[in-house]
Amino acid sequence: MKKIKTFYGLLIFASAILTSCGGGSNDKNDKTIVQETTKTKIDSLGGHSPNKTTINEITPANVTVKIFFRTQDMSGYEGFEDSKPKTSERDEFRKKNKYTFCYDSEEYNSLQISGIGEKLTLVVKDGNKVIFSKSEFDIKDKIRFTTKDFNLDMGITYTIILSQNEKSIFKGIIDSQGCM
């Protein structure tokens, strides 16, 4: 009796495996079914496709990422009489995707993304911790993120990632160090 139960158990187990492995269809058939279904839906709408954006319809972004820092007012210190604060782009970040700023003589001012892009996502990380994130935004000229959005503090390495549809299009590293 025990042998019969074992035999039936193995038979059920084997049939379950064979059914699950052989039950799927191949990708070519799936794509054909999706295309035929989409064509049927478009035909039922009078030949016009529905007004929605899919991954295939999004134009790849053409953007530039710039970072701006402001030098600190050092005019009260000996040897720095003419050192008034200035805000300027750190082109090393744009060109080499990295920049080391001296937290004792400069401070973060803004991050600017310019160009054209849709469905973009910006993530700013402090190590592995996300300190700022903006998802699925579009750019037609430029957008600026200031200290009201996020700030870069001293002694920390930051990663700034800009992506479109989960594909990274820019990754920059900001390292803050004491320089004096």
C-alpha cells in the first residue's frame, strides 16, 4: 500500500512539474498577441492610438548637469581683504562627473539640469541614504535645485544620479573635505 501511495505521489509531482514547465508560450507568440490586441484596440478607436506615453515613445533626454558653489566671505581675515563671496559653476563636475568642495571655504548653492528630457528622476544620496528625490519630471529648458531642496554638508560623499526610465543618464560624485 505504501508503494502505491509513493507511486501516485511521484506521478502527481512529475505531472505538476511538466505542466508548469511546458505551459508557457514563447516570447514571439506573446509579442504577436500584444501587437494584434493593440491593433484591434486602435482600430476600435477609429484608427487613432490612445493618448498615453509608453516607454518606447519617450525621446532620450539630452541634458547637462551643472553644480554651483558659493565661496564664503573671507574679507574679515588677514590676507583675504578682497575676497568677496562669488557663486560659480564647478565645471569639473559637468566634465568629469566629480567634484571635491572645501566645506571650510565654499558652500553648495544649486544644482542645475538644462536641456530637454521627459520622465526624469533625480536622486541625491548621502552614502546609501537618499536625502532628496524628485521623480518623473520633464525639462524643456532648465530646472534648478537649491538649498531649499537639499543641502550638501561637510565631511560627506554624495552621489547625484539622474535617470530616465530607470536608465542612468548621469552619475556624479561630490566629496566634501576640509581644505584649510
